Amino acid sequence: MSFEANLAALGLTLPAAPKPVASYVPAVRAGNLVYVSGQLPMKDGQLMATGPVPSKCTPEAAHAAARQCVLNGLAVLGDQIGGDFSRVVRIVRVGAFVQSDDGWTEQPKVANGGSELLQQLFGEAGRHARAAVGTNALPLGASVEIELLVEVR
């Protein structure tokens, strides 16, 4: 099935591409690679999850926030490829950053929220390399931030 059919089957729609919150561009294309800047879990203009996991944000809420980060990143990617997701060859890499309490080591489970969505949307082409990193703070107090590297035609 196509990206659009998979998105609809999951009951999802892409949001409008979020605007940068600082001095950077949302994405850069270099040859056949598109690097999508880190995306926060913004939905309807509000952060879905704030604060460190698990003390202020549950792992389940952070998992859902990671999905939203990916949707936002795909919206940015769509702007770069004219909305034609058939041009996606492969999701190459995902970088997931999770604001974490000291000693908490379950960042990969949070990142799975985004990774699993990419695989549901793109099938085998959605399988990717990944880093899931814990940090003490993220922009605007977000619990999760995700960046994408995508190969396109």
C-alpha cells in the first residue's frame, strides 16, 4: 500500500509543517538525502509532552509524543518533496532525544513510538538505523525531539 493509504488506515493525517523555533531551516537536501531538523511533539500549536521521563511525563505519553514528532518531521519532508511520498526510497536514520530523569535508561522504548510508525507507514523502507539518547533538557521543555535522515528519488 502507498504511504497515503497506510496513513489513512492508521487514522492519521499529516499536520502542516511546523515552523522553526530558532535560527535554522526545517530541512536540508543534499543530493538524494533530506535531513529533517529535530521536531518537537507539537500538536495543534501545543507541546504534547513536557518535562523529564518518567517523573513528569509517563513513558507512554513520551511514546505517543515520539509518534507526533515523526508526523511533524514527515510534514517537513513532504514540503521538500512536493508532497510525493512515493519519492521516499528509505528512512536512513532516526535520532531520538528524550528528556530523562537521572538513571532512567528506557529511551529506546520511547523512540520506538516513532520507529514503529515509520515502519507502519513505509514498510521495509521505514526500517532505519537509530540513536536514542537521554538528555537533561530539550527546547521548550519538550520530553522528546526526533530528527530524520531520508533517502529520496
